[in-house]
Amino acid sequence: MNRVYNAFRFAEVIAAAVCLATVIGLVFWATVTRFLATPNIWVIEITQIFFAWTCALSASIAFRRSSHFSVDLLSGRLPAGSEFWMGILRNVLVFCLVMGVVYVSLDFVHLSRRRPLPLTRIPFSWVAASISVAFAMMGVTCIENIARLVTERLGSRAKGEL
């Protein structure tokens, strides 16, 4: 199971990198064609799709790596040993938040499929889906964090450290 999960997370990083490389390549292409006085306007729409996916996947990766900013206001003032319960509470609250965003964003995906991009006629749902996917992956990270905290807690109890 861990091998499948690691492969999934590696694929997430590769997909984000490919999306970013595609954005860079398309912007370069648009610049060259504009310089040559034959601009490809459709490139802007395709770039927007890949940029949305780059941002969403990168946000999920940053969340998994705890790379977002955080404010350590309470943990230093809480009694010793409360880190476990604060970690559980934090992850449960974030899980509820991201699942709420997934729920709302799925409705947005459904609504946006009726709105095609003007030049390419690609449904806008391709952009909107990036939100649902990224937040669902953040939910998986919350579940992983809870499982890790519980496993560490059980392991330390078995060793008699508590």
C-alpha cells in the first residue's frame, strides 16, 4: 500500500512539473509567434488550463510537505503531551475544510462544463476540476497525517515511552 501511495505522490510531482514546463513552453511559443507577427491566440487559453493545474498540484504538494506558512500561537502554551491531540484536531479540522471545498468545487465543475473557452471551445470544467483534485489530495494528506500520528502514538506506547 505504501508503494502505491508513494507512486501516486511521485506522479503528482511529475504532473505538476510537466504542467509548469508546458506553461513555460507555451508562453515562449506565444512570444515567438507574436514577435514574428503571427500570434497564436489559442495558446493563451491552453496556458491558462495548465497554469491552473500547476497552481493546484503545487498547492497540494506544498500542503503535504508542510511548506505553507503557519502560526505557532497555541502549541507552546499547551501542557506537555498535548501535541498528539492538537495534531489530530488540526488535521480533522483541515480535512473538514478541504472536503467542504471539494463538495462546493464539484458543483462548480458541473456548472462550468457548460461554459466553453471562447477560442478552443474546451469546457471550462477542465480548469475548475483542478480545484477539486487538489483539495481532495489535501484531504488524503490529512488522513495520512492522522494515521501517522496514531501509528507513532501506538509505537511509543508499545515501547513504554508514555
